[in-house]
Amino acid sequence: MKISSSKTASIASLGREINNSAIALLRTAAERGDAAAQNKLGGSYYKGTGVAEDFAEAVKWWRKSAEQENADAQFSLGLCLFTGKGVEKNLAEAIGWFGKSAGQGVPDAQFFLGLCLANGEGVEQDLAQAAKWWRLAAEQNHEHAAAALKEIEED
């Protein structure tokens, strides 16, 4: 059975309407201060899902969520600060957010915090602390952390 092009267009239009409604609900919750909604809206802007891709807007929403202790938003904000995507690069601030997120058990944050510590990026080099964070991430099956930990333990 072949779907006509007019039906395909109708289905696509319905999908956009549903997505627009979801984004509107998400934005309403985010504007009311819901940290989970703020984090999800930040991700939508970062990926361009349901909204135009806008890294600065992603950073804005992640910062609001991160300030409410959302561990995933703390990591995402830290990553933007680390790379300079959507915000001026700031390694010291990135490390602060990585640390908050890592302390809440986010393995990607633990890996990046370890990376900064191992390389002395934005912080004094400390291989023992890097190993600590990589070990915690590796215990959660973070492959890059496990590989980095193995590498420094072999040296």
C-alpha cells in the first residue's frame, strides 16, 4: 500500500503541530522554574529539536537548570564552557560545573573532570585526582574513562 503525497504531507504537518505543542508545554514548565524542563529545553535548543538550533539559548536554559542542582544540566553547561559553544570559553567555570555534576555521579562529568585534572586544563595537574574520577566513571561502564585510567596506571 502506497501513501499518497497529500497524506504524507498531512502526517508531516501533524507531526510538526505535535512537536510545537510539546515545545510550548516544555517552555511553559521551564519558565515556571522546572529544572527538568529547563534541562530538556536546553537540549532541544542545542540539538535543534523542535526549535531552531541556538547554542546560546541552550546555555541559558542549562544554566537555569544547573543552578537548581540538575546534574545533567551541570554537565551540559560545563561542556559548553569547556568548548566555548554558545558561551565564551571558561575552563575554570567549566571545571566547577563538571565537579558539581561529577559529585552527583554523572559519568561523563567524572570523565571530563578527570581529563582536566590529568592535563592541567584550567586547574593544577593532579593525576591522583584524575584517576579517582576516572575510576568512578569506569565503574559506571564509561569506556573512555576506563581506557584513560588504564593508560595512567600503566605509566
